[in-house]
Amino acid sequence: MDNESTGHAATALAPRAELWIGGAWRTSANGDTYDAEDPATGQVIGQVGAATTADVDAAVAAATAAFDDGRWSGLSGRDRSRILLRAAGLMRERTEELAQAESADVGKPIMFARNIDVANAADLFEFYGTLAPHLDGAVRNTPLPAFAYTLKEPRGVVAAISPFNFPLILSSSKIAPALAAGNTIVHKPAPQTPLSAQVLAEVLRDAGVPDGVYNVITGPGAEIGDALVRHPDVDMVAFTGSSTVGSIVAKTAGELLKPVAAELGGNGANIVFADADLDVAIQAVIGGFVFNTGQFCMSGARLIVERPIYETVLGILGQAVGQVPLGRPSEAATVIGPLVSNAQLERVERMVQDAVAAGARIVTGGSRVDLDGGYYYAPTVLADVSNDAAAVQQEVFGPVLTVQPFDTEAEAIALANSTPFGLAAGVQTQDVSRAHRVSARLEAGIIWVNGWAMLDAAVPFGGVKASGWGRENGVEALESYLRTKSVTISIAPATDA
């Protein structure tokens, strides 16, 4: 695909069958490609380059050369800042192209792709662009007869491995701080969702990022991802994905004494107390589990409701959830689109069926939706779900909400903390003291009170327990991409003249 002849829009609607290495598009070492599929129709929309381990070597070599010669790491923070701010502006100028790429790749409703995905990704580049000139060390006051200070230095080559559900945002949340810190990058997007990474390569090039600083390799996750993590010239791994794969990445990197920042799976608990403003709470509940068709690591997929309002809440959900617009991603009114693949659709369907077989009752939904041959599943509310059900203890990653009652605050906290995950949680209450008290006891990296998914580039998030370690967003994320060097210079004692 030739952008100079077909225009930017073509990039957004069909993938390249090439890899971006060293500032140029090139075919994979053996010329192999694989099919890119539109989840809304199940149809193939183009071919994507299938990288080999030789391509991993080439991409890492390009990133290593770009780091070692200082073309990026050697720039001042102000110079890097100007380029990252320019990239943010270009992303906003190319909003429609990036939004169409996300929508075609993920099946994401175009309204969300424009107003959330692209907007937030541009904000990340802007946020870290403003921080780039301020990555300073500090002078340390010590009793030593010496002058002591610290330096903040980039780590080197960062392997950025991003998932399929928010390709642009969860790539930018790694790439922007890594670049701000002076690192170079080899980016491996999920095999299902390469398009926005391909557009981003052109955006960064046009913004002035030097050749070799940002590289994109696409292909099968296990083989290429493993080769990238194991590569001796990769200095750090930034990974978002499932807890299962994350543990493999961490084990591999750990054997090589290589640092990892990992944002992994989640199955967020949303606690609704009887004193909650139900209009606010219900909006948070529905948005929390249908957003991105439930393919959201911070999804509020577990609803825990105080018993006096349990049936009331179920009644409201039974009426309201079915009214949330489900349809083609291209339609402006669509809130719920298709799941990313048939395999994901089958997984969601199986988990719902298992929960029902174990005694859960379907309040609404519970079935596929036939539309254009796409991978659609009706938003589903399951009541009276056993706490040991797979839909509670595992990440469903679909538009499914499990609902459980509680009688005491302690019981609500215990239920919320009873899964292996600890990424996000919510508290719906008008009691400010309770909001602080419960938030302090919930095992999660981010807590939302009287809302859900209130996110900003300045606010860090990340997991505890099986949901990972390290933080994305905020000033805190930069620490993952920097190393501290201490310098102590002996001061010669004064001598008499």
C-alpha cells in the first residue's frame, strides 16, 4: 500500500504487509504475511507482515544503533519535548485516520475510537512531551568530603508489547514515556490489531523522530514476542496482556535479569452501597462493563450490591442494559460493537453457559447477536453468581456482568478482594468516610468512587496481585523507563598556603 498515492485514509482501512524497521517499510525476512480480519464482518481486510526471528534481530539492531549513536538519547530533553508535542498535534490532525484504524482492527465503535482512543493517545504524547525537559537528577547532601549527585538516564532498547483491546492507547502509554526518557523502541502490537501502530510509525517519522528510534514488528505473539523478550540487546520489557502470558514474560525476562513493567488482567469489583445515588451508580455500572464491549482490563465486570437494594438494582439493569445501542462500529450511535474474534466470542459464550449451569440466572442477554457475520454478543447480566464461578474468578473480557449481594461492609470488601486480580475497583456511596475507608482496604491499583473509568494521562494506574506491577500514566510511569546513576566526586582537603 502506497500512502503517497492513496492518501492517509487507505492506511486506516487496510494494513501494510510490511514491517517498520530502521525508518523504512520492508517485507519480512521470508516474505510471509497473515490475514487481518474485520471483527464486525469476519471478513479479511488485508495482509500483515509476519515477522521472523531474523526480523526481530534487525529491529533490535536498528534500535540499538539509534540509541548508541545518541541520535535520540543524546538530544536534550527540550528537543525531545518539541518532537513529542509535534507528534501529539499530528495525531490530532489525523484523528479520523487513527480512529478508522482502531475501529477496523478491534471492532471499536467509531465514536469511542475518535473521542476516547485517539484523544487519550494524543494526550499521552503531550503529557510526556511536557515532562521530557524535567527529567533531572538531584544533588544529595551527605557528610562525605565529596560532592554527590544523581543522574536520570534512559535504559536503552525497550520492547513494547501491547494488546488488542486498546491498541493505540496502550501502545502510547509505553511509547510516549519511553521516548520522553530517551529510549529507543521495538514495538510488537497484538497480531489482531496492527493498523494503528503502522499509522503511528508514520506520525512519529513526520514529527521528527529519527530513523531506528521507533520500530514496529508484527506477527505471531508467542514466537516473536519470546524472541524479543529474550534478545540480549533488549534492555527492558513493557508488556500489557493477560496474567497468564505476563507470568511467562516475567519469568523469561527474570532469568535474564531484565526489568519488566507489566499491566496484566483484571476483573474489577464495583461495590454499590444502599446509600448510593442510583442514577449515578447505574450509569457507572453499565458503562463499566459494556465499555469497549467488555474488552477492558479495568472493566467493572463484578457488581457487588448491598442486599436491601439488590433486587431493585437487578430490575433497573434488566430494563436499561438492553437499551444500550449495539451495532455496527461505523454507526455513530453504536456503544457496543463486536468482540475482536470468533475465539473470543466462543470464550465469552462458554463462560456464561458455565455460570448458568452452576446456578446463575440471566437477567438480560446471554446470547449471540446475528449481525453481518460479525462477532457480537448481547450485553449480559448474571445474578446470584457463585463466588467460585469462572466468570467471577477469571477475566471474561466480554460484555458480561456478574452480580452478588452483600450484607456488611466487611463482606463487600472480602468479596471484592477474593479474586487473584487487583487492577481496578469502584465504590458507589454518598458517605465520604465510607468512600475513604473502603478504598483504603480494596486490593486494587486504582479506585473510582461514584463513577468508573475516570482516566487521565496524569493519573497513574496499574495492578497488584495477578494484575501486574509498575504503573502506566502519570509521572510515576517514567521511573520504569529511567535508571538512576549516582556520582560522588571526592573534594580534596584544603591545604595551607
